[in-house]
Amino acid sequence: MSIGVESVFKSILSHLSSIDDCSYKFVTATYSRPELSGGSPLSSYYCFLSFERFYVRMMSLLLNNYSRKRHLQPLTYAFLDYPAKLFSGNSTPHVHAVMATRHELSLKMDDNAALIEALFRSLGGLNATLLIQPLPGPDDLRRALRYAMRTTREVADTASDQFILLPKAKSEPNYQPERFQK
């Protein structure tokens, strides 16, 4: 693991661990492979944009006036991952995310799990599955974060282009792809 990625890991772990009175969730969002039906492979841009869109819609489902209640929205680090051999050309990227949620919101997510999964699938024809699992202890958080960052460790010297942080700042635009990702 490069020094840049290790420092990002420690920073994120410290940030998530410092939040009082919260539960942790590990989220995996998978997508269908459009190239099987003649389309081009999914880009990282699509995966991040789709996940961000899902996050915003999930917040509107679970919180009234969610845009005014940024302090109640779960702090979420979402990472890009590839299921098979890295960049083999036949692997579809997917997203792993670690969420720090307040206990009340965590209970709402558990109570509405089927509705949340249906929401994810309804937001795009390529959205395949959504899995949300609780992370009961600090060791589980550390393991989940390492797992989510595994592609980041293998691909880049810096992790900044391999993850997004949600909720976004009010002044921050939606996810913007780098020129080479389009």
C-alpha cells in the first residue's frame, strides 16, 4: 500500500471513528454489464453519479426536509471497485461505501430495507443490487474500510479520484468526471 493511500485510510478511519452516537453500515451497489447487450462498459463516472443520485433520493425518503438537515445525513465514503481482474475489460465497476449514520436513521434504514433496495433499482436500468449490512464494532469498520479501498490501493498512488464523500457541501457541484473518464 502506498503512503498516500495509507494516509487517506487513516484519515477516513479517524474521521468515521470520531463521530459520537452513530451506527456504521457497509453498502455495496452493483450494476449490470451493458456490454452483454451490445452497449459499452460502465464508466466510473456512471457508478459514482448513480450512487450519489441514490443517496440523495434515499435521504429524501428517510428524512423530511433532508437538504436543511445536513447534520443528520450519514457521512458516507463511497469507493469504486472492480469485481474480477482489474481493468480486464470485462469487469463492471461497482461501489462499496461505509456510512456513519445516527441510530434513529439506522433504524429507519433497517425498517425500510426492501423499499430502499427497490428505490436503487428504480433509479436506473443498469442498477442491479444493493446490499446494506451493519458494522457492529470498530474492528468491523476497519475491515470494511480496508475492503472498500482495496482497488484504490492497487490502482493509484493517491486515492482522491477513487472515492467520493457524501453529503456534498452545498457549494460543491455534482460529481464531475475528469477529462479522461468521459
